[in-house]
Amino acid sequence: MYENRTILIPYNLQFFAPDGEGGEKTEQPTSKKLQDARKEGKVAKSKEVTNGFSLLGFFLALRLFIAFAGNRLQEIFAWIYAIIPDVVSMSGRGLTTQTFHGIFMQLMLKMLIILLPFLAIGFAVDFVSNLVQVGWQPTMKPLQPKLSKFNPISGFKRIFSKQSIVNLILALAKIGLVCYIAYTSIKNQANTLFILYDITLRQALSLIYKIIVDTGIKISIVYIVLGLSDYAYQRWKFRDDMKMTKQEVKDEYKNTEGDPQIKGKQKQRMMESSQRRMMQNVPKADVVITNPTHLAVAILYDNTKDEAPRVVAKGEDYLAKKIRELAKDSDVPIVENKPLARALYATVDVEQVIPPELYQAVAEILAVVYTNRNKAVS
């Protein structure tokens, strides 16, 4: 006979918890997290947008400056042929390294002048396209070496990640579209290409240049459309990756704003301290205006430093009761005036003078108080 036994196997439920502290990342990223990510160089950006506009800028520059470049190249060839006799004659006497270096530097300078418009346009297009995507906040942190980048496991994760699949699909789409556009452009010019043998070299070069530039501009526009689609995806993916768990939001709030419980206690202590200072002013008041039980406002008028009567204490319910009791113990007159008490409590803060629209109502009460006080003294 076999006994039925219950075997208890201990296991940690944390293994079944979702990744990340605090559960799923369901909360939108805070501004602080986005700023910290930006400082680390993590932004929503598409290289395809930059590449597409750079390609378009190159072909537009080629269309604008081809005449300038062609004339400069002719001048370079003319200059080279002009100095050949001098070089040959110098080789007989001994061509020095310094002479050869001088000729080479002149050639490089002339070539740089040709390339300068293309380089300037390329730099401007790259700069503006990146600036529009991510704004202006340069950081050197992405250039700092990190040992995590040499981790083979992280490398495999990047290779087989969702982003790598998207990049592969985008690359295949680009290759297919480029091939299709190039094929259709050349096919449309097939009849024109057959006359290359019947025209001059300059005309043939001009025709080939036109076909290349037109095809390049078409490819660039398609490239930009793909880049904008990729940029929209990168923005969505960046926001999704930056999402936070509820616990992360709480922890960040504690780190930046402080623990809510501690802040609550500090605020309570400040209120208590303020109330103690306020209650010390009640015995100095000229009059306390009540609601009669719900509100209490203590008024003081010192014509030597105040241009109008000033509220030195106010409160409701329990605090109003304390103000009335303290006023009674200090022989401060208590006057019941519901509309005036409500108006003073709602519109005037402690240690502020009353507004002009309440001057007359308060003045009438103070006049009665001062009259009664003078009678009591006499």
C-alpha cells in the first residue's frame, strides 16, 4: 500500500513578477526622465531622414554647381598640361621633393575649391535635419567609452532585436525602390541613349548627367519619404521605451520633490508655527469680526505705519473658536457681522490691509469700538 503524501516545494514568486521594479511600464515618461535621457544622447532620431535630405542636397548641388565644377576641372587640366614641360625640364636637372610637394598642394587646393560648395551644402543639410529632429543640446556622453558596449550578450540582443528587424526591412525596401526607380528612369530614356554614338562627347556627357541627376532626385525623394516613416516609428518606439512603472514614478518624485509624508509633516509644522504667530496678534487687535461661530477675523489699525486697517488673524470653525476665546480673555471687542466676516475671510490674507471696497464697513465698526473704549476710559 502506498501512502498519499503532499510534498511542498518552496519557490520564489518573484520569478513570476514582470520585468522592472514596480510592475509593467504603463506610465508616460516624466519630463525629468526625458531630460536625463537627452543628456545621455538618447533621443528619437532617424538616420534615414538625414541621409535622404543629404542625398537630395547633393544632387541639387550637382545641378546648381555642375557648370562651376566643369569649368574648374578644365582649368585644372589646362594647368597640368601647361606645367608638364617645366616638370620635364626640372626632372633633367633633378626634381626635388619640395617642388613636387608644392605642385601637389596647389592641385589639392584647386580640387578643394571645386568640392567646397558640395561640402558646405552637405554640412548645412545634415546640421539642419538633425537640429529639426532633436533640437540643440550638444552632449559628449555618447562618445564616452562604455564596457557594456563590449558585452557579447548585449551585442546578440541588439542583432536579434525588434529594431534590427525593422532596419533590415527598411534596408530591403530601400534597395528595392532604388533599383525600381533607377530601372524605370533609364527605361524611359532608352530611346535617347541610342543616339549617344551620333552626338558629340559634350552632348553625351550632358545627357548622361541629366539622366543621373533626375534619377538621383527621384531616389532622394523616395528616400526622404521612407526616412519620415522611420522617424515616426522611432518617435513612437522612443516614447514606448521611456515608459515607467508606477514605482519608478513614485521613486523619482521622492528623489526630486521629497517624500510626500515628510513634506506633509513639514507643511503641518509650518502651518502650526504660522498659527501660533497669528494667535499672538489677537490680543493686540482692535476688534474681532465673527460669522458668528463659523468665521472669525481680527482687525488692527495702526495709523502710524498702516494706510488702512490690517487683518492680523483669521480662522474658521475650531480656529475661529480659539480666536474668539483669546479675544474674550484679552478684552478685545467681538462684533458679529456675517457679510463682512465672509468678505474679509475670503479676500484678505493675514498681515494684509483690507481692500478699499471694505473701508466703510470696517470704519463704522472701528468707530463704534473706539467710542466705547473712550467711554470706558473716561
